[in-house]
Amino acid sequence: MSNIIKAFNESFGTLFNDGDRVIKRIREDIAPKVAADAAYVNAKENTPHTARMAHDQALGKVMQSLLKDDTQVYKRFVENESFRRFVTDMVFGLTQEQPLS
């Protein structure tokens, strides 16, 4: 976790007032919702490519729901390609691990 926060702050520290809050949001809110997406759960049983496509679609839906709850994170996700890639890769990695609680 500390390595994730360090990498995040090195890459995006100036984008957010509270990078730790953003990492917590990703780990505790976004990743579990993506992991619970039925289409993604089913796709994980198929090829890695299929799983990644379903993941990216599920992540898009979850991020869209953030529009009203966390506009700052949503805006950065939509507008900043590096941040979007970081979040996408981080959430994919987290959802490939054991089930999130």
C-alpha cells in the first residue's frame, strides 16, 4: 500500500489535495464495485483479453457513478490519460487478487 501511495504521489501529487484519500477511494470503493460487476466476474473465467475488456467497461460504469460523489476524481479520470491509465491498471490488479472486502 505504501508503494502505491508513493507512486501515486510522485505521479499525481499536484493533481489532488489529498492523494491518500484518492488511493483509499480507489481501493475501498471503486475496486470492490468493479470486482462485483457480474459481467466482469463472468469474463474472468474466459481469456485475459475478455476479462480486461469487461473490467474496463465495469470501471467506466463505476467511475460514471462517481460524478455526483467525487467530482474531483471523476474529472481527473476523464481528462487525464496518465491518471486514467494508473487507476485502470491499479483496479485491474486489485480485482485479479482474492475477493475484496
